[in-house]
Amino acid sequence: MTIGLENPGRRGLMLGAAAAAVTAGTGALAKAPMLKSQAPYFYRFMLGDAEATIVSDGTLPLGDPHTNFLGLSAAEMDEQLTRNFLPLSNAVLEQNILVLNTGSRMVLFDTGMGSLKLFGPTTGKLMTTLRQSGIKPEDIDAVVMSHAHVDHCGGCVGDDGKPNFPNAQFYISQADFDYWTDPAKVPQPMGAFLDTARKNLLPVRDRLVFFKDGEEFLPGIQALAAPGHTIGHTIFMITSGRQNLCYLGDLTHHPVLLMEKPLTEFAYDSDPKQSAQSRLKMLTMLAQNRIPVLAYHFAWPGIGHVAKNGDGFRYVPEPMKMEL
């Protein structure tokens, strides 16, 4: 006799009922409890002669993309997001922090939110994920910041006023330091940004070094000015052996909404028009030269390439390599 499959719904109900009856009759439980935990939040790879580790400060729920990304109609934004299987109601960003071990230096790029919970409870994991990865905060020689926003400079100093990286020199653009620590310059609605910059940058003022556009301020690390998101926003070209990697900072926050149409604007930009032009210029250079990128806010771990796609770009994630 052939068992009919013409009504899979009815058959599924019958099987489910039978399984429930067996469980009820025996009092059986699941083999093991659900663990409700995730893998450690770090990823390691080789970059030329250097060992690179990406650690996380946790996910950053930005909220409604329609209020944060500007210049697209609601219908156009929904179409882009839906086509890329992304939610319409909440743009959730990552915070992918790079640690580069060159053998002679340990360099940390950006520091996350610290204890500030402006975007919810899921941020502030940097010190935990560093330790999960086997890296000690006291072994960090240099902290390099792309800019002075809360989610990039917020983890330099603890709530006790002591530097989280006691042996590090700190690097940032002077334009960003001067702006974001000055109460006369930062607008009142950005008060949390002012407070965070002052909390994290002023205590290490004597350890701050200001890099300049185009300068190789550490061996193999070159500053490339990409202003607009902030006045001194900077990305970094990293070279080790024969390999390059560009650390994007906040050149683009979203792998779709600021890539398919790169002149789309972002609500947290100091100068949205200038930011869009910096994004177009730098992404064009990176795509033409096929240079790998590390995108601070893209899906974990944020390593990939940008490629030209009509008038815009598309992001191509690089497969994770589980062998060094």
C-alpha cells in the first residue's frame, strides 16, 4: 500500500499528535536544555605579516531607518531593504573593532560605546570581547580613532576616570578633538556626544597624537581624510607585507542604503553633503583597486569588498576563514 502525500498538512498533524501522545505517556523531556548562549565575539585572520583580530562592542540598534537615512522615498527604501532581506523597522548595526598585532605593536582601532547605553543595552562589550580573544588591555600600544563620536571614542576611559588601555598612545584628528570637546561648538541636542568625548579624550590629552591627511603615522598605517560625517573623520589604509586593508570607520553605516545610492544622507552626519561626496570618492577608489575593507558597522565581522554597481556600489562579504 502506498501512503498518500496529497495532504501533507493533515499528515503532519497526525504525526505531531502521535509524538505528543508518546511524550505525554512517558513523561520524556528534551535530551538537553537550550543553552541560550553564543560563541565568543571575536574573529582572527592574517593580514600579510600581521595578525588581525576583530572584536565587538556589541550590536547597535539604530532604530527606524526611515528617520536615519535621508533622501530616499519610503517606498524606495522599503524596496532596497526587502530585496536584501533586511527589516523595515530597525537598522541594527555592528561595531567591528580591529586589533592589529604587527609583532612590535598592538594597535586598536576605535573603542565602542563604553558604559553609555544611548542605543540600548547591547553595547559596551569591548573589554569582555578583548579578553575572550586572549588580548590584554595593557598590551595595547596604540588606540587609533576614526572620529570622536560616542560609538568610536566611548571606551577609551572607564567610569573611574582611568584609561582602559593604560600603556597606549592615542591617535585622532585634531579637528575632531577640538570640535567634540568644546561645549561652544557641539549643538545642544548632541550633548551626550559632547559629554562622551570629554570623558574619554580629556583624561588622555597628554597621550594624544594628531595625525594628518596622508600621513603614515604608525608603520604601515596611513590616515586618509574622509570628512563630512564629522569634521575630521578619517579612514585608514593598513599595509602589511603585500596585503592591504582599508578600515572604513563611518564612511558608510549601511551595506545597502548608503551603497546602492551613495549620495543618500545619514542623520548623524555633521555635513551630509560632504559626507556623501567623501563616500563616493573613497568607495570608487577602493572598488577600482579591489582593496579589501573592514566596515565598522556592517554585519559581523565586516570584512569584504566593495564593487561598482551602476551608479552605486554593492558590498561583497568575504567568507570567514577558520584556519590561520
